[in-house]
Amino acid sequence: MRFVVIGGDAAGMSAASRFKRNMPDSEVIVLEQSNDVSYSACGMPYNIADPDRELDDLVVRKAEVFRSKQGIDLRTGHRAEVIDREDHSVQGVGERGEPFEIHYDKLLIATGASPIIPDLPGFDLDGVMALKTLEDGRKIKSFIRSRGVKSVVIIGMGYIALEMCEAFRELDIEVNMVKPRPVFLPWMHPDLSRVVQEETERHGVNLHLGLDIKAIEKGHDHLLNVVCEGIALQGHMVLVAMGVTPNSRMAADAGLELGPEGAISVDRSLRTSDPDIFSAGDCADAYHVVTGQKTWIPLALRANRAGWGVADTLAGKPVNLKGVAGTAVFKVFDLEVARTGLSLKEAQTAGFHPVEVAIKAPSRAHAHPGSTTLYSEMVADQGSGRLLGGQLVGLEGAVHRINALAVALHQRMTVREFSQCDLAYAPPFSPVWDPLLTTANQLLKKVTP
Amino acid sequence: MRFVVIGGDAAGMSAASRFKRNMPDSEVIVLEQSNDVSYSACGMPYNIADPDRELDDLVVRKAEVFRSKQGIDLRTGHRAEVIDREDHSVQGVGERGEPFEIHYDKLLIATGASPIIPDLPGFDLDGVMALKTLEDGRKIKSFIRSRGVKSVVIIGMGYIALEMCEAFRELDIEVNMVKPRPVFLPWMHPDLSRVVQEETERHGVNLHLGLDIKAIEKGHDHLLNVVCEGIALQGHMVLVAMGVTPNSRMAADAGLELGPEGAISVDRSLRTSDPDIFSAGDCADAYHVVTGQKTWIPLALRANRAGWGVADTLAGKPVNLKGVAGTAVFKVFDLEVARTGLSLKEAQTAGFHPVEVAIKAPSRAHAHPGSTTLYSEMVADQGSGRLLGGQLVGLEGAVHRINALAVALHQRMTVREFSQCDLAYAPPFSPVWDPLLTTANQLLKKVTP
């Protein structure tokens, strides 16, 4: 039995490794177009911020180890281009430009996602960069070093934009951030997003909201001009961080079904519309545990879990993945930012009748030194009382607290049930009523008893 | 309708306040034997550690506020002594030693718990102290100041003993800790308790395990000798922190049913065996959500929640409290220590067939700076795969992570279900697979598929 994997990052290598452990006598071939496999992509902003570290520190397991210790036929520099489902084969181009054709019994498409680059003039200029692969990270870091970058324009204000903004500020680089939409973090309750916005501005970042971007042009002194309506923002470098899109074209060309946002549609065992082809990671869709509907949320844990799921399903232990809760956390300078489940608007769109509360609570007990303000939001369905989502922002205790809410969403708990949970209390860590419970207690007043 | 409350701390004042809000026209009388109500008892060790703060900083709401703003007839210095159930009355002794008798329609017993003081010679000597009430805290702090305490012997090694040990070390006081049992934290997995023990010893605390205590004697130079088998430990002060026992004698004398460890037995609406008498807080028992059986775990959140529950039940909105998960967290110097649910031994005693794993995991992502080791333990029932409990120890992220597990216990989740949860990941906060998930994935191998 030959298992072929297209894509050697989180999902692909997780699947390949676990499959080989499950079925040591099988053949596993991984086709990876770059020379990098199995690295911590999410760690790149922090690595770029530190001049003393190399990007290769982020490699979790080297290609050689997969080959020699794990017996995986890992072919880097191999770009898959066409899937022939009838022939059960993959065609592409190898390291030295030579064409290849490989037959598979089972195939995994783990091609990931790519940054969205708008079709506007100047986005191909030298110094206009995006961050997705380790090679992107190397290019950005080396560009900063070699060109003596003093100023950057970031297009976009999502997670990666904000993490990179922090990295640039660590390096004492001036940062202008710009995006077309007028709202800072549109999925976030305004009381919470205001706190994140102020933290960003407090660190000297210039935010330009609601500006349409027209083009990027070369300016004087190695500067680039990001031309917007009525203003041009200048920087030695432009980072395009406008989100990502699933790499699903090869799958679509092969006639596989696509799901939300063009991601490859898979069932709870990671199988595509072709029973011999699986998909996992940022290129594939998933079920959302709150809506029960398909969604596309490209994050690392899901990719790793789906990779394992493919390996187990192929080994005759079919998984039945419950799906994602939409948990996402990030650091913005000194702040922890966390969310899980649906925002108020997402809940409305999904057909719920949501009610919402947003509160401020102390992070530690009454009169305990060092207490700061934790901002907490929760959404529930008015009629059923079911919890639908939550958001937390604060200097401490936001990120790990969100996990309690994520578990509650997986279990379809009501606000009332959640409000009865025996959560942790000690003065250095929380008030007697944890902010999560205080939020739930407030929300309880808004749902039908 | 007259609602009488015996005891003016967490449970009693929560009940009184909420009842008065629920039913503004009713009469609420609170009988509190001390002059302190509504204070953060758990904050006392941290307050004692700081010479610049007064114990009264821990008062959350002053007696005057309850009286003038909330219309509660709060009688401090009133010690209830006898409950006459037939007569629906409480008899006791007032502020100036005068007897009183008060009739009730509904009664709440919220008498709390008292430190266990062994019946051995010398435990009544000057300088032998226990910490439970705010007045105890004042006495200890004032004793340290006025006597220039340089050394302390702590009898016991539970939460309060360890928190006070940290407070004494902050004040540069030499600490000897002693207890009869030979194991440091007997409910904890040895890999985890060893870490806590080493952290304690690293801060210069001398631990004496497995020593029977015979007496306390006066020594030279204002020192006290704690006489053990073969050794005498000396200190200017002795703190007795051997645990607490429920103040249930008055209830027992009145013929009310008692539960585990002599706590007052209550149903899920906080009603005792007498339908007109309720009990809440450290003096009452509760259901354990894992075993479904009665238990006695005296902690602050449960007391507050039960106080509210009494008020709501009396207001015609009867509560149906699910119970406690046994969540408890504390700080030991730089370490966060957390538990929820059952230990391996407790699970065996409760009739489960438990399996257990204990692992070490990094607190942050691969190659992320500042990562430390998180120690994680989990217990499940082998046959059903149901999660039964967990423990976490680490320099960061132990306390708030335990909440996810607590929610899982409330929901009777299996390890498999928990292992599928969409928990938070970002490099500064956790590895891709959160330590909780890694532990669950390991435990999954030990339960019946």
C-alpha cells in the first residue's frame, strides 16, 4: 500500500509520521515543493524580532530525520501540479526541473494556504513581502538586516499583522498599519477591541483604518509608497498581511468538491469527495461545533489533529472529528487576546437569536496586589440559553481561561450550566467568582429562564 | 417573612444580600459572633506578608454598608448557641453578654469551619496561633510585629500552611514545617508533589515529614519548642495549620442530619433535614460532580454560590446545585499548583477502575523563549474512558488551565471527547498541542477504546 502526501508541513508530516508508525510496512511518499518541512510557522514573528536567532531554530524535525529514522520517502523540492484520479497518480516537477509521475493507493492533499495578494499595481515590487513559509521568514529577516529597514507599512490588521507589528517595534522599526475596513478588529466586541487598539497605539504604531489601497510605488531613498485614498504611507518594506486563501486549485481541477471559502471539502474522517483522497490542514474545511456547519478556520492545532486523523482512518481506525470551536489566541504587546466560538454577528448570521454581555473584572482577588482589568465577553442564544462564544482581553489570564469556554462549546453547554462550574480561585489568580463566571452570571439575566 | 442567618462571612452575607434584593420587603437578621463580616479570608497570607498593609484592606463590604445601604439587620458580636426547631427560634449571647432569643421563619446556618487544634499539651500557650478569621490574621500580624518574630514552626503542610510559609519567608522569618504523615502532598502524583516540595525547600524552608508531635513547651528566650519524636523544633511562634472542621455542633444538637466529616447535610437546594433550615458554606456538605456522592470541600466559591442559592430558593426560584468538582489552586512561591476532580487513590476509593498518566510538557511553543516545564497529571476510568481528575504544576499556565478540565468533569466527558477539544494555541502561551491535550492523548492509550 502506497500513501502519497502532497505538502510537508503540519498536517502532511503529522499524517506521514503517524501513518508510518501505524503501518510500518507501507510506503509513504511526501512531496514538498520547498526545502522546509515540519516547522513552527506561528513562531516566525517572535523569531524575526530577535536578531540573535535564526529562522531554522523553528524547525521541529529535520527532513533527514524523517528519511533516516522514520523511513518516510520525503521528496523536498517536488512540486505536485496535477492529480489524475482515474489513473491514481500525481504529476509534477522535481528538484532539477524534471517532470515526475507517482502512483498512489491513498492520497493526502495537505497543500496549506497562501497569503492573499491583491491584484493591484506594485505588489510585485522588491521589498513587498508576505509571511507564510519559513522561506518567507528568512527573506523578511534578511531584508531587514541587509537593507537597514527603519520603517514598515503593514497592509492588514489581523493576527499575523499584529504579531509582526510587535516584532517590528521590538526592532525599533517605525510601523504604519493600514486597511480598507473602518473597524479595528471587526469580530470583536468594541469594548474589547478598543483595549487592543489602544495597546497597539501605545507602542507607537500608527493605525490607518478605512483607507482603500490603490497601489504600491517606488519612492525616493529606497522607500516604497503605499498609495491610499488621499494619503501615501512610506516604508522601506511593505508587509502584506490581508489574510490567507486555501491552496485548493489542484483539488478543484481534479474535480473534488470545495467547501466554504474554496477550501477542500472533507467529511469527519478527512475524506474528500473521492474516497481514495484525503485532505487536512489549512487547505481543507471542517465542521464548526457551535453551528454544526462547515467552516474554514486555518489554524495549527486543527492541522496537526487532522493529519493524525488521516493516518488513523487509513489504519482502519476511522476518526470522527467533532470539529473546531473557533478558538484563537494571540499576543499584542503586553496583552493576551483570546476568542472561541461565535461573535454576536456570526451568531446572528448562523441563525441564532444571540444575546451578549461584555464586562470588566479584576484579574485577581479583592485587594490583591498586581490586579489588572480583564475584559470579558460572552454570547448565548436567547431562547435556548446555549453558550455560543466568548472573548477575553487582558494583561494576564485571558488565553488559558478561554479553554474552559472552548470545552463548554464542545459540550453545547447552556449559560446556566456553565455558571455552575467549579472554577479555580486563589487570590493571586482570580476573584472568588472567576471573571468567566461573572460574565456568565450577567448573561444569565438576558436569556429565557 | 423573617429570614435569620447565623454567620456573616461568605455564605451568610451572600445569602442575606441576595435575599434582600430578591425580596426587599422581608426582614433579614444576621447574627455574627465576631465584629468582622464579608472579608477575603483567602487573602490573609498575602496581607500578612506585606508590613505596609492592614488586615482591614481585606474587608469587601463594611458592616455599616450592609445596615444602611442594604437594609440588613446585621448584629455583630452576637453569638448564636441554640436552635429551637419547634419554637423556630435561635438563642444566644449578645455584645454585652446579654442573652437573646430571635424567632425565624427561615433560618440559614452559615457557621463556617474552625481550625483543628489537637488535644495535646501546650497548644494553648501564648504564641501558638491558627489562621481562620480576620481577627486571627490581626493577631498573627501584630504578634510578628510586636515580638520581632524571627522563626516559626508550622504544624501541617496543606494549602494554608504553604501559603503562610511563603508569607513568613517574605518577611525573612525562618520556617520549620512539620507533620505526622510521611508524604508531602499525599493527594498529588509524586512527580508533581516532588516539584512543589523542591520549590518549598529551595526557598529555605525546613521540612520535617513523618514526625509525630507530642507537645508544645516554653523554651528559652521567648522561644517555643514543638516536641516531636526525637527532635524539638524551635520558633518564636507556632502556626497550627492541620486543616479545618465544620462548625456543625449547634446543628447536630438541634437534631439536624450530618454528612461527610460531620458537615451539615443539605440537598441540592441547600435545605437541611428540617425544611425551614438551610445551610451553606464551610459548615455544609455538597455533591461531588464526579462521584455523585456527598463530599465536604470547604472553599470560597462554593460558599458564595451556596449563599446565593439559599436566597434564590427562598425567593421561589429553587436552585438545583450540581455540586463541586474539587477544583483547588494555590501558589507556592513561584509555582502555580492546581487540581480538580479525583486523585488516583480517591478514584479507587470511589469505586472506579482508574488509570493515570503524569507527563512533563513545555509551557510554550517549540523554540519560544521563556518556556518552562509544566507538570500535568490526569486520571480516567479505564472501562468507560471517563475523565475523573487532573493536576497541574508549573511556573505559568497551571491555574487557569485547570478550569478546562473542571468544565470537562462537570460534563462527564470521556478522555477521547476531551482530547478533541479545540484549545488555545499561540507560541507565547503553549505548544500546538496544549499540555492538557498531550496528557489526554497519552491517557487515551490506557483506557478501553
